[in-house]
Amino acid sequence: MARILVVDDALLDLRMAGALLESEPEWEVLYAHDGKQALEQIEKHLPDIVVTDLQMPGMNGLELVETMRNEFPLIPAVLMTAAGSEQIAVEAIEKGAASYVPKKELAAELVQTVSRLLTLSATQRGQRRLMNYLTTLEYVLDNDLEVISILVHSIREMIQERWLLDDGQCLRFATAIDEAIQNAFFHGNLEVSSDLREEDALLYRNLAEQRRTEEPYCWRRIHVLIRFTKQQISVTIRDEGPGFDPQGLPDPTAPGYLERPCGRGVLLMRSFCDDVQFNERGNEVTLIKRTMRPPDELFLEDVK
């Protein structure tokens, strides 16, 4: 059963929209009288679609759409527009609203519009609702570069779908994650030295491929822990190798160092993340990136 939230401060319009939607037996309709109450309902019930008026006291429809884009980006919003609200409607659509229906056309268009959006998202609706609750993911990877590439792509998609970072930030953070996992693969688990890479890149990769099948290297795994909050994303990568002294890392920005292949990963991690933290053993690094969301907002994990 699809769950739809209708938001309007005008009781007559609220009842009209609700009655139209309740005519569909497979739809459950919830109600809110303003944007603030709507957010409470969304957090409590996680509806499949929100149908909202634009002009409301307190938090209006535009502000509701913006907040939903930040807090519940996987829930589509449909606007009910009245005469005089055209400019606000355009702005709301630019902010992330999925569609709109003029109030004078509610009887003819509302059910059809909502039905179409539900149909488009039917196969993914359950998964998308669960994504709103996702706070932690953990992977244990074999030493396989193809699997590493797939994981990095998957992390990037998760961040993009939740609108935690803009496209440019998302790409750079994914690059930092890829560099960290590559370091865990080559230098951590397989213990292939960066010095060899400078001497002969082909020999460097051949040695890594050889050690993937040799003991003790073949038994080692890469552990990736991802945590989402509204304030930040943290990705912790741990290998099962001997580690190193993080204090002994050279400065990759030193003159002449940028042209060397070694140290590139650390430079990119520090450039593309807000914080990079190594453990004492040196076999674990945590990459932290602050999101675009306001720091005073709470995430599901924060209120547990």
C-alpha cells in the first residue's frame, strides 16, 4: 500500500485533495496543516509521496521542498499551485519537487499525477524508503581491483542519491576513497613498495598480482566501514598488513614531490577530504567529508 502525505493550511483544499486520493483503495492518506507538521509526519511515517500546498504560514511549500531535499531526498514532492504562486512553483521545482498540479485542476489531474509517480518508482520504492534509514555500511573485500572499483562506484552513487555532496565534491571524495583502498591493496595487504612503482610500474603490478595468490598475502582482507550522518560522511579503510608509521609520511607538497607517483594518494586524500586520520599502527585510515547540510540538523543516527 502506498502512503501519501497531503499538506495544506486551508482545510477545504486539504479535504478536497485528501478525498481525491482516498478514492484509490490501495493508498493510505496522511495529513498535515503546515510544513513543520509535515516534517514530523515524514520522519514518523516515511510516506511514498508528499503532496503540498505552496503558500502556508510558518514553513511554506518551497521551504518544505528544500528541507525534504536535504533530509528525505528519496521522497518525491508534488506541488498544489494556486494563482499567483507560479514563480514560487518554478523555484520549488528547481529545488527538487517532482511535479505540480494547479489547484483548479485537482479533480482531473491529482490522482493521475500521483499514480504516475508511484508507478515510476514502484520497483524501487521499498529500497528507497530503507535508504533514508541507512547510517552504516560495512564491507570485507578480497584483494581484487575490480571489486574495489565497483565498491567505489557504489559509494559515489549512494552519496549522489542522498544529495549529501554536490557532483564535484562527490567525484573528489570518491577519488580519495579509491586512493585509500588502493593503498590498502598494494601497500597494506600485498606489501608492494612505492619505490618499486617508481622504478618499474609494470613490475610493481606484476608483483602485486603474484602475491594475491601467495601466503600470507592471499588471506588478507580489506575492511571498509561507511558512516552517514547529516553533518558528515566518514569512510574507514583497514588492511590486514603490518602497517607503517604515519608520522613518517613525507610531505607530498614538497618541491619535486608532485612529479613522483608515491605520495599521490595521501595528497589527494588530504586535498579532497575535510579530515584524514590514521591509526597508530598505520593499517587504518578514516576519510571524513562534511556534507552540504546545515550543522544544526539531526540525523536518524544522532537521535538514537
